[in-house]
Amino acid sequence: MQSPERVVALLSSIHGGSPRALGEDFCGTAAVSRAWVRIVPGGSAVAVDLDAGVLERAAGDARIELVHGDARTATDPARHRADVIFVGNFSIGEIGERPGLVRYLSRARERLDAHGIFVCDTYAGPSSLRVGAVERSHWIEGGARILYVWEQREFDPCTARAVNAMHFRVERDGEIVQSIEDAFVYRWRLWSVPELRDAMAEAGFAATEVVPMQPSADAAEGFIPCVVGRTDPR
């Protein structure tokens, strides 16, 4: 599972300077934004999501501006400036068609200040095209174990459309005390690394690159690449 603190360290490292302003699109509970303002001296964040309920998790911190709306259009490039824009948890797949992807990336590039970067993650490798599931377990306080299953339920190689689901079970002393099937179900377009880099180039980014993230339980072979667009060449 991703750690917001590790993501903040990774984003700062990829930027290579002293970034202060973060844009977290498709942010969910804005966990990365909350970690960013806690870790980065003088840090601020703009967190955008369509679900008002999850945004409430980040409410109350003046350093984070919460924007309720569609991340593709809800920000103002003149007002919501950023050094880094991050789209995590494979959320770039919520954009299903290439023209819409290029439009979104163009808008993101307009928001970035000099030497800014756009970063999104995806999952890749041979397992990304197959139907199947992988299970991981995590021990928590009190001796309970959380069993986590990431399932790729459907994948159409002709359209790159996928259906993924996450399931959880809580086990204590060998007994399953809680089970949540289909805790989250995602229907999205799995963009490949070359497709994302090509779309970034069309959107006006001066350079693109690929940076591997830490291995994650969200892909059977643990290949979680970050695809990076830079406003200027390195």
C-alpha cells in the first residue's frame, strides 16, 4: 500500500529543487496533501476531488485548499498554481479517451510554475494485462491481521478497459471477524507508459521520464511506474 510520506519524499526528489506548492488531483481523502503540508517547510496544497464526503477528511487545515469538482476542469490555472501536480492511485485511468487525456494534461501544464512537474502513477508489467488477484496481509495493533486482495476482474486488450476491485478481511486469532467484499470497484482505462508519455508531449511538456515507485501490493509483480512531465528539459 502507498505511504503518503514516501510519496512526498519521492515527489520532492523527482522535482529536484525546493517545491512548495502541491496540486493533488483526484485526491480522495487528500492524504498526500496532508502529508505534504506537514513535511514540506512552508508547503501548501490544492486538493481536488468529485466526492465532497472524502474531502471532509482534509478539512480544517488552512494550508490546504479543497476544491470540490471534476479534477479535469475544476481548477483555475491562473489561481491554482503548483510546483508539483500529482495524480495517484492510478486515477489517471478515470479519463477514458485520449483527447480528454491531452486536454487535462494541457490544463495541468498551464498550472505549473517554472521547473514544475506533473506526476501520475500507473501499473504495468505482464500482470497488468491479465485477470487474476493478489493477496497481501498487514498486522495491526492488538494482534489482528488485515488480509487485502487486489483483483483484476476484467481486462479487454482491444480497448485497455479494466475492472478492478479491492477486498478486505480482518482476522483475529485465526478467525475472520469482518469481511468486506468489493470495498472499492474501479472501471477505468489502463494507460500504458508510452501512451502517457506521448500524450504529455502533445500537451506541451518539454520532457518526460519514468521513475519506479516503491513496490506495491496493487500489482502482482510490483511494477508501479511514475510517469513524469516536466515544464522544461533537464
